[in-house]
Amino acid sequence: MKRACLGPAPWVRCPRRALIDTGSRCSSCRSAYQRRRDARRGTPAQRGYNAEYQRNRKAVLAASDGMCAWGCGRAATTVDHVVPLARGGSNDLDNLVPACATCNSSRGSNPDWRPPRW
């Protein structure tokens, strides 16, 4: 079922009045939305994910047994900061642990978060 594109922003209608099958925005509105979002957030390097992080991320994933450090039992595909960057954490090896994408995104910047028992 086709539906209307949401537009490049919630308050702006799609200039093409596109009808789409999947997702919420047509390709041109999606790229405009992404540009506006990136301008607000800054680049990954501006947010603290610099060369040191990239280097330590590879080391942590290589040294891990491949399992999430938060105990959910899934494979670790990302690296999580124990003390989040938003709360003054660093990119040191002591502050990085392997994590699955679900635990990493669920945790956000909450240092007291623990995964639910699966």
C-alpha cells in the first residue's frame, strides 16, 4: 500500500508529493532530513569518536571472546563505553567493552543500565 512521504521535516510537506511503498520518506526528503540531523549532531569526530577510539575499538573487538560484555548472550558487534562520553568518559581501553548492538543502543548514556534477563 502506498502512502505519502513525510517530507524533509515534520512541518514541511514533500515538495514532490511522492507516494512511497516502504519507510517514511522518499529518497530526496530522506537525504535532506539526514543532512539537517547531521548538522545538529556534528560529525562522529566532533562527538568524540576520533582516531584513538577507532584504534581501541579494533583492539577491544579482537581481544574479546566475541560475546557481549553485558551478559545477554549475543555476539559482540560494537564497542560500548562503560562511562559514556556524554558523562565524561574517555576512549581508553579501560573504558571500552564489547557489546551487541541491542545492549549498546538500549544503554544510551545511562551508566547504571543493566540488560534485562532474557
